[in-house]
Amino acid sequence: MIRREIKIELEFEDTDAHADDRYADTANAIWMLVKAIAEPDRFNFFVDHDGSRAGREVGNNLNARWDEYGKKARWG
């Protein structure tokens, strides 16, 4: 197995109330893009947030945003 790493850093100029939403939207968009090119069974990948905030708050925000996408999606 060959292991390679690609690191993507995001920098937001402002720290307004919408910065967390933009962060979650961007992280999820990156996940969706990589997932699309990883299928079917071409490679595994992991997306890890920066952990800059205490506890699991960042991960919870990303998951909540993902749930929101699912509710708004036009399935099948």
C-alpha cells in the first residue's frame, strides 16, 4: 500500500457568525468531491478538521450541516 497525503488549509478573513457555516460547507464540499473520485473502491480517504475549538464542536457542526444537506436534497 502506498500512503500519500494532501493537505488543504482554509483561511477565512472574517470571524463573523457565518464563518462556521462556510467552514462546514467547504469541508463537506471537499469530502463530496473526493468521495466522487474515490469510487468505486479506488482508494480510502479521511477528512480531519483542525480541532481548533474545544471538544467535538467542530465535528458536530460538520455533521449537523451534512444532515441539513440531506433534508434539502431532492432524492430519486
